[in-house]
Amino acid sequence: MEKTGIIYGINGPVVYIKGKTDFKMGEMVYVSSERLVGEVIGLTSEMTTIQVYEETSGLKPGELVYGTDSAIFVTLAPGILDNIFDGIERPLSEIEKQSGAFISRGVSVDSLDTKKKWKVQIKVSVGEYVSGGTIIAETQETRAIVHKSMVPPYIEGTVIDVAEDGEYTINDTIVTIKKENGAIVDLSLTQKWPIRQPRPIAKRYGTTQPLVTGQRIMDTLFPLAKGGTAAIPGGFGTGKTMNQHQIAKWADADIIIYIGCGERGNEMTQVLEEFSELIDPKSGNPLMDRTTLIANTSNMPVAAREASIYTGITLAEYYRDMGYHVAIMADSTSRWAEALRELSGRLEEMPAEEGFPAYLASRLSAFYERAGYMENLNGTEGSISIIGAVSPQGGDFSEPVTQNTKRFVRCFWGLDKSLAYARHFPAIHWLTSYSEYVDELANWYNTNVGPDFTECRAKILALLNQESSLMEIVKLIGSDVLPDDQKLTLEIARVIRLGFLQQNAFHDQDTCVPLKKQLLMMKTILYLYDKASSLISYGMPMSVLKENKIFEKVIAIKYDVPNDKLGMFDDYTTAINNFYSEIMEENA
């Protein structure tokens, strides 16, 4: 018999049922005859509280609420990649067929295509003992990714029947197992998993490999590890979304999950249009072959926004369990926190700082803690890296969402308004940003890129910090009074800023730069600094050094040296040596 309750009160997306019900905490329910999706978020003997993931206008007391006996879950099967979902895993393309450009209420569509037949290779045989995570079948989901269907966690037993290799839908039984208690379990290509519950793992590893993005300031100065967490906070127009696009395009992750959480509709449209046209540089296939988009725009119901990041992270955990490295872009967690605030206000909970609920910090930590480099139940290794954008009002980093995010992420790419307005992109400021992964990744960089990588990085950062302290003096009394060695520091810092930190996303050679080239660029800049310092120590004035065009030539390296012709850096070493010799001869 179906469990039901009768609506007593409605407050925006929050619905109340008076009296005792048989519903469970966290249970998914359908509200009214329109079957609006909701979730039980509060239970007492007198009252049941439900948050509805759709618009509730027109609902009235007395309508029925139907129980499902299961938590809010996602369907996990082939067909997730190269797809666009809303916040509760409903495919937008199917919704459009039913209700047009805007999502109508109570629209009911299957999360994944249940009629499509997939070419399946069975990987287990009769008599084999299997447990949670064991790969039972493989399917070529897209040109880039092989989908590995697994035994759901917490299920184990002996295989008693297997299907032949062939074409099956996601709900067809392909393997039958017998549990130790004698129960028979039919397994298909599909699993269902509650979104708020992390999927189990065998072991968590340390973070010793970087997530290479091809963006110099990220890879060199403030690296993110595979399985790490990063935040990109910044005011309006500082380039949060653009940075996430660049990482999504170029990061060396196997799978990208992009969550547009409460973003403006036009921004999400841009993401959808761009991603569908992009070519994956690794395979030459469309980037969408290894990407899933979750679009929950600002005009969609606020409660579904709150669920969208859990939907995204659960999909990521599923692919991690197959042994893939997944990168998640959450854009933006501020909008998600605003959804929490709105729901908390409707529930009349005691507000904390700036009206956010008292549990903001614990919800943020629970989300970021689901990242990591793991050993999976089947013995494979996989990782989830989370890059969360934060949109503080007015670019104020002291507000609660940014401050609480800083507590739980280990990499902080602080975007600066003045850099963005000066057209310096990426607008990541080197003085406000930091990465706690530097020491853990040092060994990898020194082994795989060059033994002097971390040393060069430290020197570059030191020069930028020196520039910052000198600029305080320059602002007061001008640069003319500075001694020549300090003038040189300012000039080299300018070369670092323009030639190394600034990067052009629309230039074919500069949009993504390999680590070897990043190291050679640093070495060239530092070599120029050493040679120029020698000249200054011999009494050559900075005005003479600047007459030579060598500083501009080194700035232009990023465009002039193709990524596949790194031997050309020798020409720059020669040019710097010639610059040194010429100045010495002319002024000897």
C-alpha cells in the first residue's frame, strides 16, 4: 500500500504535513497529483517537512503527498557522458521534447535512455565470486571512455548465470548472482545511488600528482593535486567561469563534470554551446565525449540548486570507481549557499552570519571532503578533484562562503578586480593566492619536469613579492629615486607578469602550455635577470639596459616559441648572452 500524507501548509519550496506519517528522513516523495519531486528534510511526531525541487505555486492544502520508500538518488549507467541534466538528473533534451524551452512542473522523464541498446562485453564467468566494485561488463560509452559496469557496493556472492556478449538496454539482466544467504540478485548495467551518501572506497591516498591544467600561474605557482580541492573566488567580471572553462578544456583529467549551479542562463548557454564545439586535444574527438553538464540556472527552482552539487559529485564518484580521474567544476558554490539560506529562512531556522544557516560550514566540508585520490573497491585507482567557484558580493573575500571555503580547500586562486580591469587574465593575484600542495608535489615536478623546477618557482615568487614592496615606495616618491638593482627587479617583475603570468586563452600556442615549456620560460627570465644583475653590479645604469629590446623579446616568448619547438629557447639564451656582451663592449 502506498504511503501518503495530506498537505497542511506551503511556504515557497517548503511543504508541511501535519500529524504522524510513515515517511522517513531523507525520503523522496511526490507532491500532489502533478507529482512534483520532493525530499523529507524534517520529521517530528506532529509535523513532516518536505522541500520540493520544483515550483510550488498553485499547490493548496489538502492535496496528497506520495512516499517512495527510497532516498533522492541518481541512476548510474551508460549514457551519462555527452549529456546535459538538470539538478536532479533529468536530461534537458528529453524535457525539451515534452515541455519546450522551459521546464514545466511535474515533468517525468527517465534519467537515461532505457530503450537504447549498448554493445556489452561480459567480464565475469559462472562460478566466479564477486563483490562490490567488481567489474561485470564493459561498454564503449563514447569514443573516449569505456564504461565499466560494476557490482553495486555492499552486494557479494557467486555468479550463477551470465548473458552472452551482445546488445542490451541498461535495464536488461546481464549477470545473476547468488548471495551467501541464498538470495538471488539480478544485475543490469544500472545502479541507483543516494546523492547525499558518499560511495565507499578501499583506501585514501596522499596527493602526490598534480592536475596539469596548461595554465602557467596554476601549474607553476599554485598547483592543484589530483584528488585535491581548489576555490576560485572573485567579484563580477573577474573571470571565474572562464578559468573553469580553461581547466575543463585542458586539464589532464579523464572525465569532466561541470555543474552550473544557479548561474545565469546566458552563461550556461555559452558553456553548452562552447563545449559542444570543442575538440579534445588528447583524442581529437569532441570534448563532450568525456564531459557531463549539470545545468541548474538561476531561474530554476532554488531547492534543486541545493541538490545539484550532490548529483554532480555522485556521478563523479561512480566514474572514479571505474578507475578514472575526474575533475568537477562547481560554478558557483555561492549560489548553492544562497539556496541553503533561502530554504533555512523558510524553515525559520536561527540564522548565523549574513543570514546563512549555522550548518553552512559543515555542508561545505561534507562536499569538499568527497574529493581525494582513492583506491577503489575493485583495486583500481581513481581521483576526484573539485574546483569550486565562489562569487562573493562586491568581491569581498571576508564574507562567510569564501571564509568557510578557505577552511576546507587547500588551493586558493584569488581573482583580483584590478587585474581583470587591466585586461590581465587569468586575473589570479599572486599575493592573495596560495597552494598547500607545493611541498607534496615538489618531488613529482623535480622528477618529471626538471630538477630545478621548484627552485625556479621560488625565485619567481620572491621577485614578485619584492616588486610588491617596492611598488609601495614607487607610489609615494616615484621610481626615479630607486637604485638600479631595484629598478631591475621592477623590470624583471614586469617581464614575469606580462610574459609568464598573463596568458591568452584565444591564442593557439598560449591557451595551453606544457610543463616543459613553462620551466624553460622561467629559466630564460631568470637567466636574463642574472645577466642584467651582473651588468648592474659593474655599474651599468638601468637606462642603458632598457635601450636594448631584450626585455620585450623575452616577454614575447609565449607567442614566438611554439609548444612543440622547445629547442628555440637556445636562441633566446644566445640573444641574452649577446645583449650582455654588447653592453659590456659599449660601456667598457
